[in-house]
Amino acid sequence: MTATRIDGKAFAATVRGKVAKGVAALNTAHGITPGLAVVLVGEDPASQVYVRNKGLQTVEAGMASFEHKLDAETPEADLLALVAKLNADPAVHGILVQLPLPKHIDEAKVLSAIDPAKDVDGFHVLNVGLLGTGQKAMVPCTPLGCLMMLRDHLGDLSGLNAVVVGRSNIVGKPMAQLLLGDSCTVTIAHSRTKELAEVCRRADILVAAVGRPEMIPGDWIKPGATVIDVGINRIPAPEKGEGKTRLVGDVAYDSAVQVAGAITPVPGGVGPMTIACLLANTLTACCRANGLPEPE
Ligand code: NDP
């Protein structure tokens, strides 16, 4: 039997629909429009695509979108000044500074300058600390989307063995915190982990966030496990024509689908959920800023 394909695209559309309803209700009842400001420094082509998609989906959900595109040479002080301006702007409820930033800018300094209440990416140390101590935080969008798909597919996660491969601040670590918060027994694996295949085979929930194309083969997966593939890797696809490429995850989908109970595809799995969660976080931030009940 092959694994159930967890359709992140469809789930994300549902989440966006709920957010749009929440936005409309907020507007009707209180005359408030949530606003999301996205700051892009430089011309990284992948970042440009993300920022465009974020802007489009923000407007589709009925929110205000403020895009700030800065030159790659922008001094750090100018970026910090823009962040300060957005922090003070009552029409802006969420601020996202697209990473990576050019090398001459201190990423940690910029992220710490964002008002934690507007930090819809959840990267500010205050939000990291709140999440780590089980308090109400702004939760990073990618792991939040993964958790939503896991809960939707499995229901109660308590007591399950979860293995997160990858320990980055933006995916691996917050993912592990969220799974711990749902009472999983969590293992975080990384490049120094010994017997990685054995570690993965113990997982009822396997989250791959490595950035290495198809690194995890089907025989590393426990039969029936739920696999969330966060990786987005572009590889050559000569079968599509000269110079063509295609996207693959960190999991070898064709072999994994024969063993797993359920799996997210790449593309169409975690990716669309990330933007949906960004919109959900912006709505939440807006409700909190106005002392209104948060959406479920
Ligand atoms: P990072 O490069 O920051 O982290 C990668 C992690 O993988 C590190 O912890 C690293 O370990 C670990 N790793 C690297 N090689 C191995 C190995 N051979 N065995 C075990 N662990 C290894 O990446 P990100 O967390 O930012 O992103 C991971 C992937 O997720 C990327 O493909 C990225 O494109 C994708 N992504 C997708 C998003 C989405 O919306 N779907 C959003 C964000 C990211 P160590 O710490 O020891 O170096």
C-alpha cells in the first residue's frame, strides 16, 4: 500500500479562506484592516518570487500589503531605520524581513529590532524564548504549517516518537519545540548525528529540514510513519530539456511513498502552508494589537 499524500496546497487554501473570513469579520465589526509589511533587500531571485507571492496572497486575504524593496547596497542603519518606522506605524501589524540579508548586514541585529508583537516570522529572541517556555508566542511559519498538517492528519500527537532532521533556528529547532509542546518524544538530528538511518527508523513522525536533495531514502522510514518533507531543492532535470530543473525535497519521494503511512509532496506540501501561516500570524498579531479575541 502506498502512503497517503498530504495535500499542503489544498490545506493551505482552507487556512487562507479562514483567515480571509476572520479579516472580513474584523473589518465589518471594528473597521480594522490587518497590514503586513515585507522588506526585501537585494535581488535574490528566489526571494523576489517569495515576496511577490506573499504580497499577492496578503491582498487576496483582504489585508493591506506594504512592500519595501531596498537596494543590495543599503546600509544596515537604513534598514534599521525602516524597521523602526514600521514598528511605529499603526497600519502595520506584521513585519517580515526576507532572509537571507546581504553579508554586510547583521541579521540577528535586524531581527532583534523588530517589535516582537509584529514579528510574524517568530524569529525575535523574545518569541523564541516564549515558544521554548510554552508561552503565547509568534510561532515561525514553516514549522507551524508542519504542525497543523500533522495534527490534521494524526489528531493527538502525544507520546509519538518524532525525529526532526535539521537544527536551524528557522525550521528544525522551533519544529522540535512545537512537537514537544504536543507531548511527542523528540529527537533532533543534524550533520553530526551518528547512525542517522537508525534514528530515522524509530520515528512515528519524521520531519526532514536539511536542504539535501532526496537524502532520506524509503528504507530509513518506519513503515506507516508520517513524513513531513520541508526541503526545497532545485536539481537538474535533463528529461524536461536542456538546462531545465525541477524541485525535490529532502526525502526520496518515490521510495518513501512505498513505506510511509503519509507524506507531504515537494512541491505542494509544506511550501504553501508557510505563506498561509504567515497570513494567519498577521491576523493574530492584529487581533492582539487591538485587544480582540484571537482567531482559532
Ligand atoms: P539550514 O541549512 O539552516 O539547516 C540545515 C540543517 O540540516 C542543519 O542543522 C544541518 O546540520 C543539517 N544537515 C545538513 N547536512 C546533514 C546531513 N548530511 N545529515 C543530517 N543533517 C544534516 O537549512 P534550513 O533549516 O533553513 O532549511 C532546510 C531546508 O528546508 C532547505 O531545503 C530549505 O530550502 C527548506 N525550507 C523550506 C521552507 C518552506 O517553506 N517549505 C522554509 C524554510 C526552509 P548542522 O547544524 O550540523 O550543520
